Amino acid sequence: MSQAATDLFECLETFIQKIFSLAQSDASELLVESDLTLNQARTLFILGYAKDPMPINEIAKRLGLSVAAAGRNIDHMVKVGILDRHESLEDRRVKLVSLSKKGWHIVDQQFEQKRCAVRDFAARVPESQAVALTEALRPILAGESLRSPKEDS
């Protein structure tokens, strides 16, 4: 890694940590109130970012859990109304999982806490720095560097 890339990494790491720490306490309280384990919360976010319902084995893979362990977490979350589970139309043996209305509410609250933290940060940045940062980020956002390495294969 070049020195420029190392410097960028260090700045971005600190920046991201500070931005997310601004919203962390409120966001954490919302998850604690929901009485979710870490893997259950991670399941919510995996499904929140997914475009479609996911099979349990895919959720297990993304969590690094056995299908049985992921299934137990999902069973609990279905029981408390956070997730919906149904059979695949293509293969009835496959169970698909998606967020319920209650699950979407929890995920939306988490995302909104993060958006509020970023919005508050943006409002406090001096205008000249805001313009410079925006001008630096626009070509990066429009380019290829934020594309997932999985998209290249």
C-alpha cells in the first residue's frame, strides 16, 4: 500500500469512527430495547440491505454461523414479529426470510440515527470545507473505487 493510501486509510478510519460514534448511543439504545442479540441485529441489517427475501442458508453464510444456529435466531425473531418466513415459490423446501413491518421499523430507526449524525456533522462543517469535501467526494462516488470487488468477478 502506498503512503498516500495508508494516510487516506488512517484519515477515513478515524472519520468514520467519529461519525458513527455520534449516533451510537441512541442507536444502541434502540437495539437494546428490542432485546436482540448481536447476531440477531446483524440479521436485521443483512435483510435491511437485501433487495429480496433471503434463504436461511445465505443468512447463515453471511453471519458465519451454522444453518441450525441461524435458524434458531430466525425462529426467535419470527416468534417476536421482527421477521417473516415463507416457502420459496420455486422450491418449497427453501424457507425465505424478510423483515416484517416491525423489523423494518427497527432497521429504519437505526438508519435514521446514522443519517441524523451525518446531517448534524454536515451542518457543523464550515462552508469552505464542506464545498472542498463535496468536490473531492463527487468524482470518487461517480467512479469505480467504491464498487465491490465481488462485482468485478
